[in-house]
Amino acid sequence: MPSTSRKTVDLSQYPDLVVIYLGLRVQAFRGLFRLFKLGPQIQKSVEAKPDGLLLHEQLFFGFFPLHVGMRQYWRDFESLEKWVRAMPHQSWWVEFLKNPGGTSFWHETYMKRGGMEAIYDNLHSPVGFLKFAPNLEARGPSFSARKRAGLQGEAPASPVPEQPAGA
């Protein structure tokens, strides 16, 4: 009888490791256009090897509705946060918040040193933490990933205002 091959990993050289799951769900037919536009842009940004990105993997969460995602491993939260505030990610975020284009977006972040945070935008049916934890509006301190995770330090300026102009 063959035995099971078991392995584990030594993460000691990654004391500040961050794992983030991201998902894009197509909510309407026009969302396919956003997905097909964004997919190659994301791949190009990953191929540029942003500082701190250790691994990027593509995932499929479902086909009806189409729900695709990524899992990324970052050296530390600061590297992830710096990349999120830079181009091209910043432009994707601004564009999505102005017009989701028939899609929804979410992410959940887990830190080796402790702390978790999540955001769910335009989601019609819940996933992850949203299915079992109390739901809150992402306003004030909840508008920032750093603050949602309970991390110290000042969050960089957001690429988008918390309140849309004229609100």
C-alpha cells in the first residue's frame, strides 16, 4: 500500500507574510468586457514583479455566475499597500468605483503576525467573512485596509475619496 507523502514549509524567513484572496464576479453580461480587459492588465502587472510579491496564483470560484480570482503572497503588508496605491492598480480601483461595469469585487487579507481584513464592493450575494460576520459600511476607519486590519501607522492617502463628490 503506498504511503501518503506529507510536507510542510518553514516560513521563518517570512515573519510578516501576507496572503490576500481577491475575487471578481461577473454580475451582468457587460461585466465580461471588464473581465476580459482587466485580466491581461493584471497579468502584465504581475509579470513586472512588484517589490514584495512572492507568488501570484489564478483561481476560479465558479462559473454561474462567472467568478474568478487570485491568491497572492506578499512579503509584508507595507509592500502590498505600496503597490495598491501605485499605478496601474490605483487606476483600476478608481475606474471600478466610478462604474463597476457589471462586476463586483472583493478581497480578504490574512497576516501571519495577526490581523485580517476584507472589503466587498457591489456584491449581490455574500462570500467569505460576509457570509457569517456582522456586515458594516466601509466608512471612516473601515475605509482603510490598514485600519480594518488593526495595523499601526498612518494609512497612505486613498486614491479615491471616501464620499463621492456631491454626496
